[in-house]
Amino acid sequence: MVRAFSKNGSEKWSEVVLDPDHEFIRDISANWADYKKIFINQIAEYIYDDLHRTQKLFTSPVIIKKEFGKLTMDEKSVWYDYVSRIPGKLKLLNLRIRPYRDFCRTCLISYNEIEKVARNDYEYFCGNQATDDSPAGIKNFSKKLPVSFKKLPEKSKRFYIEMNHLIPFELKKVGYEIVRVEEISEIDGKVIKKIAKAIHSRYLHEIRKQKNGNKTALRTLGFFNPGSSGSSDLQDFDDLPEEIKHSNLDNAYHIPTK
């Protein structure tokens, strides 16, 4: 039976919640059937659907031709099993999750980190599981093993990369954001807003210099003009549209990681 249905699933997800209060932990534990629908079932369906739409971009070891709702329980178990391993990946990369309110921050996850967990997936599903008791729907790759992840054909490797790229987006859909511990510990919310305002102020300064004919500095610093002089980006920080304001906040949050 798939591990995703076991009671210790609540413990795995509780361990990667950033600074949870005791009430939240107790809620997950006491109501795991409800949280499983979010953290396991729903995320599994989102990942499957997104891979189903983009399957021409990679070679998949997993059958993804049918709509998720039409899969058998054994076929769904492959995806539930995959999602049940997400907390372990987050811990491996020292990442945590938390509910978001105003906006979902974009956590910077490097390609090396993605490749690390993608390689882990490959070794788990196509190595340890390429046997008679393989999860339903996974083709038997045992004849191709041992093949290192690096030596996989690019389109085969891309499957595992894409699955892990999707994790932050699918968590966002269910109301959670991934955060890097050092980003939270190094800078508090008030400082973040001050830095975000400074970033936007610097941006406005460079745009004005460009308008005055000094385009060299703008190109050198990597800034660009998003539009005409009437662009909403040229407003003061507090008057910016929410998505642009959040972009500046993201930039500030990521300074420790950068």
C-alpha cells in the first residue's frame, strides 16, 4: 500500500512547516484525512495535470495519457507516492512551507538543488522500484540500470526536472509557499519592505537617468524600461500594482540567498 495513506504522513508534513504553533500541528495530526486531500491528493492531481499538458517536452517513464480522474487507484498511487516524498526533499534542501496570506513569495531554488532531488527521484522510482513490486504505471527500467542520472538522455532527465520545478507552483495552488530558512532568519518583514522600497527607488532613479540621455548606466546595471513614461512601474512604491510591489518584495527577501 502506498505510504501516502499512512498516519505518519501528517508527521512528515508537520516537520516542514516553518515555526508552526502547537495548535496547527495538532490540527494536522487530528485531521490528517482532510490535510491528506490537500497535501497528497490535490497536489498529486495538479502535478499530473501539468505534466499531462506538457508531456511533449520530455520522455516519461510513467504513463500519463489519461485524465487524472480516470486513473485507477493503482495508477494514482504512483503520484500519491511521489507527493508523499516532497517533505523529505524540502528537508534535504533546508526548505520549509507556510501558509501565505497577502502574496506567495517565489522561493529561489537553484538548478543544482532541483537536479539533486530529481536525481533522487530517478534512483528511487527507476532503481529501487524497478522490480516486480514497482508502483503501477511505471515502466520497468531495470534493463537500463545502472545508468547515472547525468547520463540519461536529455528528454528523459527533463521529466524528473520538470516534476520538481512544479512543486512550488502546486503548493501555491493549495495555499502554501516554500521558504528558505536563512531568508526568514536574516531579515524581518519591516526590513524587507524598506529594502523593497529602496530597490524600487533605485529603479526609478535609473529610469530617470535613461530619460535624461544616460542609457549606459541603465544597461550596465541590468535595468530595463518596462514601458512608456506613463507606465505604472514608474509610480512610487506604495502606489504600485500589487504584482509589481510583490516582485520588489521577492527581490528583497532573496538577498540572503543571493
